[in-house]
Amino acid sequence: MNTFADIADSLAQQAIELPSWAFGNSGTRFKVFTTPGTPRTVEEKLADAAQVHRLTGLAPSVALHIPWDKVDDYDKLGRVAEDLGVRLGTINSNTFQDDDYKFGSLTHVDERIRAKAIAHQLECIDIMDVTGSRDLKIWLADGTNYPGQGDLRDRQDRLADSLAQVYTRLGQDQRLVLEYKFFEPAFYATDVPDWGTSLVHCLALGERATVCLDTGHHAPGTNIEFIVAQLLRLGRLGSFDFNSRFYADDDLIVGAADPFQLFRILYEVIRGGGYGEDSDVAFMLDQCHNVEDKIPGQIRSVLNVQEMTTRALLVDRAALREAERAGDVLGANGILMDAFYTDVRADLADWRVTRGLPADPMKAYAASGYQDHIAADRVGGTQAGWGA
Ligand code: PSV
Ligand code: MN
């Protein structure tokens, strides 16, 4: 196995983008609980995200969701972010909350509504031009609830045409990242249900179209690390939306439900060249903190990713390869498991201190007084939430 000292330098290359919406209130269709100090504005979301980066050094950028984070002046917003020590990242479009999109957006049978959905994506690219964001992330709620409700094949044709119109507008340094999800809100057929469908559209579009893998968007039991390996092999893994789930798209803290799965995913990321300075893979969280405090929830999340990345880096890949080739089934498995079972928390705490970071970011946040400060300060106004 590699030692911590062997891999310590590569830890500095880790960057995990935070979703602005993780700082707003969220919940289920049963109840959205509010929290004192929840941001009322995108600037306040950025301020909270900056706390995560200040204490962990892991989260230098923040993804925006449009129109949730719509402002008049994105240049100014970029400067606000910069002053806080973070930058604006991926722009997530949203064609799932307008009444017009009841029967679809980029797949809609009505040309007026399809054009409106395309125009929204172009508006997001305009924003990217100002913020300097590289990625337009498209997730579509499009789909049908009943067999016969829509023509499955025509919907794919319209989707391909819509995406092509969006792709044409991208700048040379910009990418379209297409996220898939197997169900919800559509319960019979979703128009981009799986990585294969996303990949097919990306291949048709061109090199700057890549797949977004949200870890919560698969049927239970799906081997997600296989998908990671395959997409990296094809050069089409654009980004991750990290979270974890026990049942469906639970959006829980990454690594909370299944730390071993996170380890296996990160091992394939490293194995496939998806980690490090030369990689174009964007690592993002896509989570909702329904009952836990949001800022510590985000801190815990990035620390979980860091911890599992560290363990995955510990795998002695040369020894593993040898064992695999020799048909040493249990030996090979043992090499992976040795790394997975290694507790790296003390080493990471020391490593943080050498970089001027708190040994325990969770404790440092609790002691910082920031939570009390925002609870006292952010009075009045409307708290931000998932969907607003
Ligand atoms: C859809 O469930 C999704 O994962 C997409 O990424 C959306 O943009 C995001 O959730 C919103 O929370
Ligand atoms: Mn997502």
C-alpha cells in the first residue's frame, strides 16, 4: 500500500464545487423546515459557501442555478465571490418549474415551448460568458407518466435538435454537461434516463458535450464505478453531482449512506485519470440539507470526499495490477480493501495544519461563532429555498 506521505502532495489538487442551493432551505413534499440564518440572497449563499472553503481549503467554487440565483449584474456577483475568496462555477439551467414545462421542455411537442426552453439555455450561456463559467449543466425533468402519453422516439429527436441548437452557441472553452436520472418527476419514461442516453446525445453534439453523473440517479444496485470507468475511458465524464441515497434521489451527504461505494467510485476516477491537474472532470456536490445544519453539512461532505479520495490514492495500483493479472482473486481484493479500511483522519488533520487550515474543520466552524452571527444578522426577508 502507498503511505500517506507518498500521496500527500496530490491531495492539494482536490477541488469540490458547492451548490448554491445547498445553503437554502429544502425538504420533502411533506415539510420544508426553516433554519435561523438561512441566506436570503445569492450573495449570502456565497458567504456561507466561502466559510466551507475557508475552513477546508477544498471548495473554491460555487455552482449557480438559474433562475434561483438570478441577479442583474453577474460581473458584480463574480466580484462579490472573489472578495469572499471563492469563484462562480457551473451554471445549472432550470426548465422544470415553469407551468409551460408541464409536458416537457427541450423535448416539448409545442414548438413555442421548446423554443422557450432553448432560449433559457442560451440565456444561461450568456451568463457563463460574464461569469467565466466553463460548464452549462442541463438536467431535464422531461418525461411521461403513462405509456402512450408521448411518442418516445419523437421526443428523442426533438431533444437532439434542441441540444444541437444550444451546443452551437457554446464558446470554445465552454462545455455542455448533460445529466441523466432514471425517474422522478416522470414515473414511466424519462427522456434522459441513463448514462447511455446522455452519452448518445453528447457523441452526436461534439467533443465539448459530456455526461454528468449524479450519484443519486441510478436504480438501487447499479454499479456506478463501472459507469465512471466507461465514461472516463471514452473521455466523456464531464462532472459529478455527489450525494448519497438509501432509497431514491435522497440528496443526502455524500459518503453517508455507503462510504465503500464512494471509495470504489473515487478509485475508478483515479485509475481512469479523472483526478488531478490534468483532468477536466468537475467534482460538484448536489445535496439538500433537510434536517441537519447546512454549512456543517457541506463541510462534512467535502471532508468525506477528501477522506475517500485519500484512501483510494493509497491503493498500490502496481501491486493490484499484478494480482489481477495473476488471477489472485482474494489477493487483489485484499489490496483494495486494505486501502479502504485505512483510517486517514489523523494524517489528514496533520496535513491540514501544515497548510494553515484547522485540523478539525467541523469543530472550527462550531467555535467560529458564524452560525450565531448569521442567525442574529439575517432577520426579515425571504429565506432562500430549493426552487426559489
Ligand atoms: C435533479 O434531481 C438534480 O439532481 C439536478 O441536478 C437539478 O439541477 C438538481 O437536482 C437540483 O437540486
Ligand atoms: Mn444533480
